[in-house]
Amino acid sequence: MSSRAVPPAVAPIAGAAGNLAASLLQARPLTKDAFAPFGQVIELEGARQFDINDGTTRRFHDLAKIDTLADGGRPIVSLFRAQPRAEPVRLALMERHPLGSQAFIPLAARSYFVVVAPDAGGRPGPLQAFFTTGWQGVNYDRNTWHHPLLAVDEVSDFIVVDRGGEGHNLEEWPLADPPALRRP
Amino acid sequence: MSSRAVPPAVAPIAGAAGNLAASLLQARPLTKDAFAPFGQVIELEGARQFDINDGTTRRFHDLAKIDTLADGGRPIVSLFRAQPRAEPVRLALMERHPLGSQAFIPLAARSYFVVVAPDAGGRPGPLQAFFTTGWQGVNYDRNTWHHPLLAVDEVSDFIVVDRGGEGHNLEEWPLADPPALRRP
């Protein structure tokens, strides 16, 4: 396994002058099934739901597996304001959080990229890229390789539920020959 | 202390025919200071913030005191879809969660009512009403009396972070002579 992650979906990009600027990583629409090895898709479709408050409110219940208590950790709620990336989006590095899950919940129903990878002996294996449809969030399971937030089109706000507390909770893996992303 | 909560802001409503239909509870704009006895206002102004992800994202950090671990509890993330109340909004009951905090984070920057009360010997004391301005969420501290969600104008979605797990985590207190809410 080389340090460069080369999934089957990667193909060379021919630039305007025909040069091979970067390989291409084709994103797929984000679905619960495809994302299951990496965490949960936070969405209303298929969620357990019921009426509360005398029928005035519908509760879509328990949408993610929050896992933030290792080594004295606690759950924290933050807001991430992401600048939109220019396309084609060029990836930079993968990271993971050994001590906690990390949920990203968009305020708007605006699509963004999600890039994950299985672990391959302590480094990211073949990258998998997704593109959200409608209102979808993701919760990365603890210690799951993922790319930092990849908004496109507009400044995008996300509620983030992750771990606070002491301890080494970040590993990064720069991508030596990073591919560019393509929307579905 | 009677079971009817009568804060100083309550005044009789004169109906069209001059009848006293309900008392009025005047809402104030929601601010951190005024809400401090009941929990935290979740907002960007005044939040600890810093750039992450090579400057592409700003993190507004740790916006609420999530307190969901009592008696084997765990943090859960849900979405509440609230139907708008007709105005004037008539209150119904107060409730509290003895085992955990409960955060409401709106997806949209749309105003809604927040009604809380100090505890007065196991029942809600004088009600205090707030109306949000811009994008503001609230986190009710554990065991804080509050009214169920009070959206107005449009169907409104909220991310809710509260406690999952066994145990008796709900107390309700019907309001015998509930006031109606007035916007600031």
C-alpha cells in the first residue's frame, strides 16, 4: 500500500494543454448504505420519528452515534463557517480523531463534498468521495479518516458535535499527489 | 407562591369586547446576560473563535454546556420540526428534564419564543419570556423549567442535543391560567 491513496475511481485529468495536472476522484451521491463503514448520514428520510408537544412538533430522533467520552472527553457543540472551495476542489490531507466522533450538520440544504477512507495500516486507504443531496449531515465515527470540511458554491455553516477535553485527538496525513474532486 | 406564575410583566389582555381573556406576558429580546440563570444562548457574537483547516473555516467553539451523562445517560442529536403557533401564543405548560441539558439550535435565522422560569419549591416560579433575534439557539441547563418549543411564522427546524438513556427525565407542570405572549 503506497502512501498515495488511489481508488479505482481516480483517473487522470487532462488539462487545457493536455498535461496531467491531477488525478480525478469521482464523487457519488451520499447515501446511508455507502457511508455506513465510516459513520452515519444525518438525514430525515428513514429516521425514527414521532410527534411530541401535543402534536405541534415532530421529533426525528437520535440521528447519530455521538462517541466523545473516551479519556475523560465530553461532547461539545460548535459552529463551523466554511468558505466555499474553488472547483475542481483539490484535496490536501486526510485527518482522523482517535478519541471521538465528529458530526457535521449543515444549517442549509446546500450540497458539499465528503471524502473518507478506510484505514490501511495507520494511513488512509483508497479515498471515497461523496456529494450531499438536499439536507444531509455526516457523523464520522471515532478514528475514521476524513478530509477537512469541503463546502462549495457559498459560505456554509455547520453545527459540529465533537469531543472536548485533554488528549491527543488529531492525526493528519498529507496527500502526496492529491486528486481533484468531480461532482456526481 | 401560588401555582399560577405571575411575573411583573404580566398584564390583563382586553379583548375586542373588553373581556379579560388572558393575561399578557411581554417577551424581551434574548440576551446572554438575561438568560444566564437558565442556560446558555447559542450565538456567534461573543463566542471564542479561531481559524482552522488552513484558514478555510472559522470555528466558533464550544457554544453550550452539554450535560447529559447523569445516571448512565448519553448525548443524542435529533431534529425537531415545529409547526408555527398562532399568535397571540397561549402558553400551556412548563416542563423540565432532571437528568440532562437540552439545546435547541435553529437551522434558520428566524425568531421564536423562549419561556423559562426559576424553580419555586418544585414548581415553576414567575415566567420569563424571550424572543430571539437573528440566529440564536438556547441550551436549557439540566432541571430548568421551560415551555415546549414555540415557533412562529413558519415551520421551523431545530437541531436538538439532549440526553438519551433510561431514567425519569421529564417533569411537567400545567399552567392553570396560562398567559399569552407578546413580541418585544
